[in-house]
Amino acid sequence: MRHILIVEDNADLASGLKRNLEVEGHRATIAGTAREALTAVARQVPDLVVLDLGLPDKDGYHVLEQLREQGVQAPVLILSARGLESDKVKGFRLGADDYVTKPFGVVELMARISAHLRRASQDPGAAAPRSLSDEALQQQYALTERQVEVARLLGRGLSNAEIAESLGLSTFTARNHTEQVLFKLGASTRARVGAILRGEA
Ligand code: CA
């Protein structure tokens, strides 16, 4: 499920878009002003932004400029009644990925959004985190083979006693391994181990 931020002050249009995106299986939130949009992004960076240009406080270009300045890489699709070539060029110069003129066809808009999301997810910079292999754990974190086993069990949320039992160790030895693994991985808590193994840390 992807998160799409709809920046649009026309409430009917915004809620219609939100419904369509939800039907496609996405999560959508609505911001009715530039200020709301920037606050929403600060709280959580969306996977894609649908951006109206005519907003009550500042215009959409301002929002776009701010997002790009803050390093937000999410695709931005401008949705505007302004259809002049100069408007579009300005949008693209500021870092928009697409420009759709109102009135628009919902089916085409959904197809464009899907295409941008697909491309963004294939972008190596935005690639999904890769799980670490046993070799990587040994080489990058200097874990022993035994400690790799312990790390895998820790990552699944097992306690020291459960790790001891499943590897046929004493609880004392299992605890020693656990401490070593946490130390070598730089994991502040046991719960962090899973994220590190999944390559998310
Ligand atoms: Ca508007």
C-alpha cells in the first residue's frame, strides 16, 4: 500500500480523488492548503504527491519548491487548471514529474499515478531494503557462524532461553552470544535486530 498526499483546496475534487486512490488499494490524505501540505510531509514523507497550483495560502509551486529543497524525492504530479506551456515548464523546472490539466479523466490520472509509483519503486535510490545474507553478517559485522544463527533467532523475537533450547546451548552461553550479537550489530535493543537483518537499519 502506497501513501499519496493530495494537495487540493477543492474539497469535492480531493475527496473524489481520495476515494479513487483507495479503490486502487492506496492510502490517501488530503491537505487543503500549502501550509497543511508541508506539515503533512514533515510528519510523513508520502510516496507520491498530487499537487494543485491554486491554493488559498501559497501556490503549489511554493510547495513543490519547498519539498525539493528539503530533499523529498517523491514523484509530484501537478493537477491544475492552468494549462499554459509556461505554467507547465515552470512546474517541471521546479522538479515536478508530471502535469495534468483540469478537467482530467480519472482513469488516465490513476494510470499516470500507477506509472510514477512503479518507476519510483524501481529506482535503485528508493529500492526496498535487502535482507542481509549469512556471509554479509559474518563479513560486515564479524559474527561467527554460531552468532549468525543466534542473530536469526533474535530477529524472530526468541528469548535467550528459547535460543538456548533451539541451538542446544546452556542459557548462559546463549546469553553470551546474544550480548555479543547485539554489540557487534550495534543494536541498542533486541527488537532492533530484526530490522538490521532485514537491511532496514
Ligand atoms: Ca485550487
